[in-house]
Amino acid sequence: MSVAELLDGKRVCVCAGSGGVGKTTTSAAIALGMAARGAKVAVVTIDPARRLANALGLAELQNDPRRVEPERLAATGLDVGGELWAMMLDPKRTFDELIERIAPDASRAEEIKANRVYRELSTAVSGSQEFTAIAKLYDLNREGEFDLLVLDTPPSRNALDFLDAPGRLTSFLEGRALKAFMRPTGLGMRVLGRGASPVLAGLRRVTGIDLLDDLSTFFQLLGDMTDDFTRRAAQVETMLHASTTAFLLVSSAQRDSIDEAIWFRRTLEQSGLPFAGVVVNRVHHDMLGDRDPEDVAAALGSELGTELAALVAQNFDDYHVLARRDERNIDRFATELDGRPLLLVPHFDDDVHDIEGLAQVHRYLFASQAERARMIAAVVA
Amino acid sequence: MSKLLDRRLIFVTGKGGVGKSTVAIALGLLAARRGRRTIVAELASQDRAQRTFEHDGEPFREVGLAPDLFTISIDPQHAMEEYLRIKTGAVGHLLAASRLFHSFAMATPGMREMLSIGKVWELAQLERETRGASPYDLVIVDSPATGHGVGVLRTPRTFADIAVIGPVGRQARRIATTIADRQFTSVIAVTTAEEMAVNETLTLREVLDREQLALDAVIANARYPERFDDRLCAKLDDALRRTESPLVRAALKAALSEHARAAAQREQLQRLSEGLEIEPTELPYLFAEQLGPAEVGMLADALEAGLA
């Protein structure tokens, strides 16, 4: 199974996983590979490594996809029949643009943008990246300019945040119950004034009245716009659940990362979200097999002298331990996945930070099972 | 570092995947060995310390791992219910049961962080508010990844600004003062010697500066051993050209790979120490099948030596 087969007929590919597992690289390599196969693809990244951003021509911050110049891609030797576009998400700007779009007029938009609660909301790291990433994905998908959108999800420690955070923010913005309470004419503010309801009295006691006032102003400004948030949220849900959407989990081969991927996969399926497969990055492949490291030292001895041979053998044995560890973790995941695709990308000698590096990752992702095995064997031998 | 461990509250932050939790546990073990009653409070992960020590206790409770070493996973929801019970008595129970209040509290931007850090603050008090709880000499916070981690540190001040009056505002101001107190609190960044992690550490430094918080130490985790210098590598290259044996070739390639990785790390570490005025403390890459108490012990040894 290769990524090309996994994404056949898909319009949206969401790459999810915990922090530090190579999501950005994987997303970019997938986009590159699909572009090479003739599609017009946009990759939406959050915070790529500077060198990778430079490699894609994303030097300056921008909030719309730009085409990666074909000359840059030519350097990979790949025959790119389609188009690769890339963008770096600016959460604050995306949020502002969203408000501008759904506000009834420009002055209301300005008032909202100046509101204290809104400023907190749109810049709080926790939640706003996730919310705006999905919002951007939704808009790009609706505009229909691209055959495929690849989303690199925000760098959270916990992959589940990505699913939870937008919903939390949406429910705050929708805030039906809260909104009703917070309106100056609503039940809540009237009751609050008199301090009659114990819940509201308690709320005031815990939070302080000024916070409630701020919230009240905020919801007053939002007014009927909250209905737009609700509508959009429903449409976003439809997009994420569509059969043309694919969630790809990205993981490293380490235990904690695999545990989280297993958990995330179950949650995806419980939520009815279309899970397509798993990419495991930085896999140490076994080179020692069942041979004894001492035999390695002996075989090396005549070439290198005993001392250096022992060092080389020790190094070899250390990596054998990692390879065994990775293999065991991956086996465990494979059992859990019950035949669903699991694509392995080896641990390279250097961080992937340029177009050539992406092309290298892409070769593993887009190879057939047999080709991949051959490539790994070639590295080992 | 020994001075560092004399503080009462240490926030350990860094990019996702660099080993923050492991380093937080190792620091905790080191402090505990010195007889400081220490708790590792997890904000972003759940029961990782317990799993490392192959312990299977209740979540969201203080659990003992080793002599003088404890852990707790902090959950905002749980922390809120506890806070309400302590602070507001009967009304608290009512609030805790109110759906309106839950949707309000959990959806208010920053409230989750505020509740979590409120619990951290409570753990660090000599007079604990939790009934029957003993005080700790040191609380080590396994914070969320860098961006969110700074968010957590900033939250009390934000709340103090928004909620000018009222108990939340008061509590937030108290916590903000504690965090800003360098005798009491310190912030440690964990990184690996990789481009993205180094970038995040350098950014963290700038962001902390803006918040008028200090970065007290940087720990460069998972450093490959430098087994082969350039001279030895030339010999390995030579040997690789001559030999036909697949086994020998594989071993030589593995050695050259490690040399390349170690060299790339060295470059990144160089960039890190130039960008900071702090010399990072290095922790070795552990070639272990999994991280258990023995491996954490090794890291604690390395921290002790590196931070001396």
C-alpha cells in the first residue's frame, strides 16, 4: 500500500499526531508526491522548520497558499506533472478574516477585534491554532481551487487536542445558554443584577463581575453571528466526516508515541471520522539480525584493528537494540490496526530540511510494499 | 543546578517529543535522592511518570513512586471541582454540578490553564488546602509543549488583568507573583539538538523575556555519543570501500551514520549556546528498549554531574 493509493479520490488529507513525530515533513512529502502524480495540491502547515519553509519558498509569513516554483521542484529530479502550493497558517489573521467575513458590517468587525475577550481568544495558543487551521481548511475546500488539501495539524503534545479544541472554541462562540444569560436583556443579567440564582451568584463569586461584563459585551457584539459559527461548525463536521477526507496518523516508533497513536485511532473511529492509515517515521531497521555483535567485531578486526572494531561493533549493537524496540512497537501497532495500512519511513542521518529531503521521504511513502522493502535492504547492505 | 533544585517550583517545558516528561521525572528523582520531598505534576500528559515506574495508581491523585518522589496528573475539570469544594462550600457543589457553569468554565479562553496552574500553586504551598495533604519541598511541573507551556505561565497574569476584582482575580494575582518570584520559581527548557527544537528554545527565551520571566537552565536531551572523530571516520570510509561482506558493510554504515548524526547535533548545539547565554546541560541518548526506573536513574546521574 502506498500513500497514492490511500489518497485515491480524496480531497482532504489531515495529518495528525503528537508533537515531534515529523508531521510537517510528512505532510509536505505527501503533497509533493501527489503533485508529482499530476494533482494540484496545497499543503497547509503551521510552523515549519525555517530551512524547510525556505525550501518551499515560504520565507515570508502569508496566509494564502502560494505556488512552489517548479524550478525548486525540478531540483529533486521528480517529474512534477501537477502543482504544489504551500502556506503557513497565521492563526490570528485567519481568525480576524473569519470575523470580517461574517460580521454584518466593517465597524462591527472592528469592535469585535478590539474586544478584550476576543483578543484573548484569538491569540491564546491553546485552541486558536486548532480552530483556525480547521477554519482555513474548510474555506480552501469550499473554494474548490485544489484537487487535494493536505493539513499539517498544530504541534500539540496530545494529538487529541486537535479534535477537541475547535469544538471547545466553537461551543464557546455558539454559547447558546451562555449567550442568553449574558445578553443585557437576557434572563441571566437580570437575575445577576438581583443576585437571585445561586448558580449565577456563585459564578460571580468565583469569577468576579467584570469578567462576566466583558463576556456579556463580547456576546452582545457577536449577536446573530453566533448562528454563523454554528452553521459553519456543522459544515466543518460534514467535511471532516466525508468519504473524500482521509485522516492519516503520523507517529514515531517509540512506545509513548505509538500508545498515543493507538488511542487516537480508536477515538477517530468512535467519532466516525475516516481513518486512512499510519505513517511511522524514524524507524531503525535491523541490520544485525540474529548475528552476534562479537562476530561483527571479529569480522571487522582485520580491517580496523581491535579497538576501533570494538567501537564499531558496540555502535552496531546499540542500534540493534533500537531496531528491536521499534520492531516490537510497530508489531503491536500492526496487530491493533488489523491489516490497515502502516507505512514505515526510516531514520535518516540528518533532519529533513530541504526539497531533496522531502523527495527522499516521498520515495518511501509512495513506494509499494515490495519497493519499500528493496529500498531498506539497499540501505542495510 | 543544585541551586536550581533548592527552589520550590520548577516548570519544565520544551517542544513536543524532546523528552520533557522523562527529564522532569529524572530531575524529580535527583531532588528526591537529596531528601527533598518532591512531586512531578503532569499538566500535558497523563500518568507518564507512573508508567515509567510501572506503577498503576489512581489518576488525578498524588501517588508515591519512590522514596520522597511523588506524581500527580492534573486535569482541569478535576481541579475545578476540587477548587470549588474548597473555596465555596455548598455553593461549590452546586456549581460543580451545573452544566451552565461547566460550559462557561471549560470554554472560557484560558480557564483550563488557569485551573491547572491553580492546582500546581496549591501543591507548592506549605499550608496545603487539600485536606490531609502533606507539603512538598519541590514541585516539578511537566508543562505542555513550548507554546502552550508559556501560555500556562502567562495565564495568571492575563486573568489578573481581566478579572480585576473578585476571587479569581485575587487568586490569579497571587499565582502570578509566585511565578515571577525567582527565589521560588524557575523555568527549564528541554530540547534536542535538532533544528526545530533549537528554534523553539530560542523563541521560548524571547517570549519569556517579554513576560519578564527568566530561563534558568537548558537541557539538551538525547545527545549521541561522539564515538568516531574525523580521523577514525576516514578509516571507516576506507574500510567500506574495500570490504564486500554485507555484515561488515552494514556495521560500517551504521558507524558513519552515527557520526553524521552526532556532527549535525554538534552544529545545532553550537547554534543553541550562541543564541542563549546559558551553556546547555547535555543528557545522553539512551539506547534502551524502554525507559524504566533504571534509565531514569542514569539520567538523574547525568543531571547531577552536568549540573554540578
